[in-house]
Amino acid sequence: EKDVNLEIATILCDMLRANDINVIMTREDDRLLYDRSGKYQGRKKKLDLAARLAVANSTPDAIFISIHMNSFTDSRYSGLQVWYSEGNADSLLLADTIQSRARQLLQPENKRQTKAATSSIFLLHKAKCPAVLVECGFLSNEEEAARLASEEYRQKVAFVLFSAITEFLN
């Protein structure tokens, strides 16, 4: 999952930068963000999330896009779905734009609705800027996992995100 997430994020970053949109990646390799000189034992994930949040909240005019893959015990579920932060009113607009673009450009059968994040999604719950978490598909669905394993499909997912972000920014 982490490799697919990072590849989609990297492709998206390249698309945005090619269109003169400033991008700050919270990770560009397989490494958590935390101060390795301090006491981090047992707290790596929490410190990593806090560091990502600090980047988002300290960047003027930022939008925060967190890229993930979904999984569920029932393998019939599929489709991209977006969660949004209730901490910024523009988050819902960004989420709806991404969900709509996914239907238009990639998954016309996708009937998933955007959902408000609860406090269980730390980054969205604490973000001050427009923030969304995009579940790009279900790895527990064999057909969708096979598509996500394809470089061509990952590029299409990144383009869906690029298209929605540029529409949102305009």
C-alpha cells in the first residue's frame, strides 16, 4: 500500500509542478517524519502525524491531500472515496470535486459519497486548511487491486486528483 500511495503522490506532484503549482510532499521516500534524536520509542506514528500536520498548518494557502488505499473484510467493495475535514469549509468542496472527477474520468459506476472525517482521522480532524483523505481504491477487491498494480491506472488516478485540484484552485 505505502508504495502505491507514494507513487500516486509522486505522479500527482509532477503534474502539479509542471503546471506551476507549488507542492510540498510530506514524504518522498519510505520514511516516517519524526525527530530521531529525541525520545521516539513507541511514538513514531504519532510524531509522524504531528509533523505532517505541522507542515499543512504552517503553509499559507495550503490544501492537504492524504493519499491512501482502502481495505475491507468483504471483497465486493470497490471505488475511490474521499473523506473531508470539517475544520475548514472548503474541504467539502475539494472532496466533492475529487469524488465527481473520479466518476467522470475513471469510475462512472462509482456511487460513493464524500464523508466527514471524525476525530479518528487525526490529520483531518486537526487540519486548519482545506484537507481531504483519498482512499484511491480497495486493495481487498481483487479486480481493483489488479488495476492499482498497473502503472497506467495509477497515472489515471493521479490525473483524477490533478484535475480536481486544479478545478478547485480555479
